[in-house]
Amino acid sequence: MTEDMPAEKPRKPSLEEKRRMKSAARLYAVQALFQMEAGGQSADKVRAEFENFRFGAVIDDVEMSEGNVDLFRRILDDAVMWQGKIDKATDKALLESWPLNRIDSVLRALFRAAGAELVNPATPPKVVINEFVEVARAFFPDGREPKFVNAVIDNMARQLRDDMA
């Protein structure tokens, strides 16, 4: 580029690209919450790792999606801040014989991420449910978990939104 040529303005993402970036942020948030629990790492450390080395990275010739950084940060922050409330709502939504501590750690992270969005009224509950059912399908493509996730998050949505009203 020469001095006479103005720098190109970055192109704004389309609505579809913005939607995909939000979906990727939700998936990354579940992975980050899982990593925090499994590795005993702080939210700040995991957040930095994802933002610097996962969003848009190329790993084994596969390009990772760009994520919506603001949504990713909000989910992580809210999941940490409201974990007690979210876990309580999740426990109520689960059968008595399956308390949260007996649930698969990926599902636990998923419920915490979904709960973080539900305590923040920015996203309608139906969108949260649909998005996290899709995240469940990414982790459990052949299992029953997506239907289970749908039922649990639907119950959590009613509880958490009633609590916030």
C-alpha cells in the first residue's frame, strides 16, 4: 500500500455472520467453563487463552470460527457471578436422583452457560434454549442429550425468569 491510498475499512459482518459468531461464542463459553472446572483455572486465564488462541485460530488445518467476544465474556462473567443461583435452578430442573454433581461435566458447563444467558434478559429464553440445544448436538451428535438439554433449560428458564420478575 502506498501513502496515497487510504487504508481499507474493515467490512462489517452480515447478520448471518453475526449469528454464527454468537453461536460460536456460546460453544466457546461451554468449553471454557468446562476447562475452568476440569483444570481448576481462573476465568481470566481461560478467557485470555480462548480470545488469544482459539477464536479464529487454525488448528490442524481447520479454521476455528470467530466468536462474538462480548457475548463470550458476558457468559463467562455471568456464569461465575451467578453460579450458585444457576446451579440451584439446574438442580431443581433435574430429577432428584440426578443432582448437578452427578451430571456429565460438559453438560454442567452447558447448563451454567445457558443459565448465564437466562439471568441476563438480553436474549429471549427461546433463543437461549435453541442455541444450547445446538451446542449439545455438537458435543453429543448421536445421543439423547439434546432432548435432555431442551427440557432442563426450558425448566431453568421459567425458574430464573420468574426469580428476576
